[in-house]
Amino acid sequence: MRLLDWAFGRRRTRPRPAPPLAGESHRFRSRYRVGLGLPVVLACGWQAQPTSRSLAAGGAIAFLGVLVRALAAGQLHKHHGLSTSGVYALTRHPLYLGSAVMAAGFSLAMNSWQGASLLACYLVVFYPATMRREEQRLRSRYAGDFDDYVARVPCFWPRLAWPPGTTFSWALYFHNAEYQAALGFFAGVALLWLKLYGGA
């Protein structure tokens, strides 16, 4: 999670370099989370047995996840401080929330319990550890400011309210390379469409 610069009243905390997170489990998950992503996606595609209804419903849910990620990326200045406004006032990890919604949508679209189970296992193994690691880094950088933020905003499941101070920047969206998530969405839908109508 990467967050924008902010301040509480007169108090500011100067960012400090974050120490590396110890532990073989954390190092393993950090190293292999991205590398295992493609094999998991290919395995899910192989197991998929989509129907027209599952593809339509699941695709709509997955697209909602794309929108959540896009909104978060369009409010995000990398490495420039702590963001607490907009979607970041509803959940501390909006990018991972969007990814989880995308995964839920594709699980439905695949119409395969094997594929859905594999995708769920991937999320459970890697996402909680990754979020803990990122929060440790933020706490080491912003100390009490981050603790105040944690006390106000839920970690993952969002507060149901309109995000205050919502802004969006296409420049930030492209700078953060969030278009890759959109491309992944369309590639996934295309793969399932070929599976359904092309006899793949």
C-alpha cells in the first residue's frame, strides 16, 4: 500500500527509512507472490468451465474490482507520504480490496470450484502477509501518525460511506501503471470467452 502525504494539525512526522522485515516466511511470500501469479492464473484458466451467465455476472463483479483499484491508484503519490483521504479514508488497503473483488468475480466467471479454490488459496497465503509487511514499513516511517490512521480506518473491509475528499488523477493512474490491472481484466475475460465459445 502506497499512501499520500498528510498531516495532523501542526504535527508532522518526517519519513524514515524502513528496516527490512525479518522472517523466512515473509521473505518467501514477498519473493514468490508475483512469480506464482501467472502459473495460478493459467491453472485457473485450464480448470475454468464458464457459462454465458457465469461470465456475465462474474465479469461485472471483476470490473467493479478494476474500478476500485483505478480509484485508489488515481489518488496515490508513490513514496510521498501517508494518504488518508478519498478511498484511503474507507480502507487502508484499497488496492488489495480491488484485487480481492476481481478475484471473486473471476471465481464466479470460471464456474469451477477447483479454480476458485486455487485462487482463494493464493490470496489467503500471500495477501495478509503482504499487508502486514507494508503496514510495518509505514509504521516505521510515520510512527504515531500511522497509528492514529490505523485507529480510525479499517484494514481491509471498507467503511460504508462516500469517501471524503475524493479526487482522481489520470496522470497518477498511468504513473502508477494501474492500466496493467485493466489489461489483466480484459485478458482474463477474453480467455474465458474463448473457453466458452471457442472450445478452448
